[in-house]
Amino acid sequence: MSRHPRFRRLATLGAMSLFVLIALQARQFAELVRPHPDISDIRYGPHERNVFDLWKAKPMGDDPNRPTPLLVFFHGGGFRQGDKKSVPIRLLTDCLKHGISVASANYRLSHQAIYPAAMLDGARAVQYIRSRAKELGIDPKHIAASGDSAGAGISLWLGFHDDLADPKSDDPINRQSTRLACMAVNGAQASYDPRYIQKLIGGRAHEHPALPPFFGMSKPEDANKPEVQKRFEESSPINHISKGDPPAFLMYAEPKGPLGLEARIGEGIHHPKFGEALKAKLEPLGIECYIRHRDDYPDKQNAQDHMWDEAVDFLIARLRD
């Protein structure tokens, strides 16, 4: 039996609306798909996790052979887990769209090697890229770092630490500079020293389960050993800050409020007070430091996206001439 013309028109409109909706969703999905790296698993060191992926941006301007600036991303995971594939899609695609190439690196985890292994792997990745800058089409003078949580800590440690280049090394990679142009990081810790964390954050953030294996502690009393306390201090980015260090853009999503003893173990390990402590030490030295928090945005649901958008703007301003 044929339908009434009115119902046929409604059915046609419904089909058209469904088609438009599917097309729109397909477009949105395409925008969220991580592009394949131009080069995968580039080995920068001897360990199996010393690898990175590279996405090469098209140079801005009229010169197709012009080297591009680079953002090196280090994944999070408490130094216990994580992978280079976790580079945020929004960060990756926005950087590429604005002429900034992106590398995403793995590094040794705590069960493979304790501090300073992860930080030194970050330094080695930057040095390796600089050693092959011409071949990879990278501008060695414009390299920045980014990361989530542990990766944010690696980025800040590397950015604030004195140059680790060894001009006398037999290894040409070790002779390269480790200095960065800037850092844009998410959920960074200013310090990994449990004593500092307890004083600054409160609650039980200093009891986070990622800290003992990071420092090679098998029992609580190991925290009293001089060699372990030295690791506490040397691992903390805030302890390496000095005049002339690069600017930092810091993002936080954890609540701003104080933490009491009723807090869960490890709660507050991404507290915005870490960012405030960094800013308080950086600004008197004339070093730019910007803090963004989830509460700064009326659109709370998409606050993380808004923060990454601002981070990319920060990177563009400091990486592109």
C-alpha cells in the first residue's frame, strides 16, 4: 500500500537529516583520528624503549625546504607505564597545521631503570634529533617539549636543567645541546621530593605509589638514605631553575582546594599548587610562566581542549619566527 504524500515527504526529510547527521559525525570523527607518523620507531638510544615517532609539518612560507620547529612530547603514566601513541590528537593536529613538527617519545620506565633514566632519555631524544636535524628537516634552534604528568616532569626537568651537552664526548650525539625553547605541559609536578610534596600539597599526595619505584625504594625507611634523598632533590624540576631558563605554559585540571588527611593516597599529585610554586620561582627571574586551570573556562566539559588550544598559541609564538 502506498503512503500518503505527506508521510513520504516526512520520510524523505528524515532520510536527508540522517544523511547530514552521518556526514557531520564522519567529519568530526576524521578530525579526531590521529594521523600516521611520517617515520615510526626512530631509535635514539640503546634500550628497546628509546624510540620516537615523527610527524613532519609542511614549512610555513614560500620555501618548501625550510626546516620546521619541533615539539617533543613525552607520555604520562607515573614513570610506570604509558606509550608514545598517547600524544593528544588535538595538540598533534594543531601543531602540524601551524607548521610545527611533532615527535612523541618513549623512555625507560621505573621497573627498567630508576631516576635519572627517564630524564636522561628525554635529553638523549632531543640530542639525537639535533644531531639529525638537517636530515629530518628540523630547525635545531627551535625545539620545545610537552607532556602529561610524568612526561610533563621530564619536559620541565629538561627545560630547567643546565645543558647536558658534553663537548668532549666521543659520541657526537652527546655533544649536542639539550636546551629547549619553551615547555607546554599538562599536570606537571614541580617536585618529586615526597617531603616537599607533603608540605606543599598536604593530604597523602606524597604517598603516591609511583614515587618509590621511581627512586628505587623497596621499603619506607629507604627514604632516609642519603643517596635516595639526593635523588629526591635532583629529580625535582623546581630545583634546577635559574636565570635565562625558557618560558613555561602549565595546565591543570585537579581541584584547587586544600587536601586533608582524609584524602586518598596519591590524590593531589597533579594539584595546581605545583604550578603556583613554579610561577613564584620563575617570575622573579624574569622567566615567563603561564598557568591555566579547568576552572578558568565556563565550558568545563571542553576545558582541556581549550587549554591545549592556548598551549599551541604559546608554542607558535615562541617557535615560529
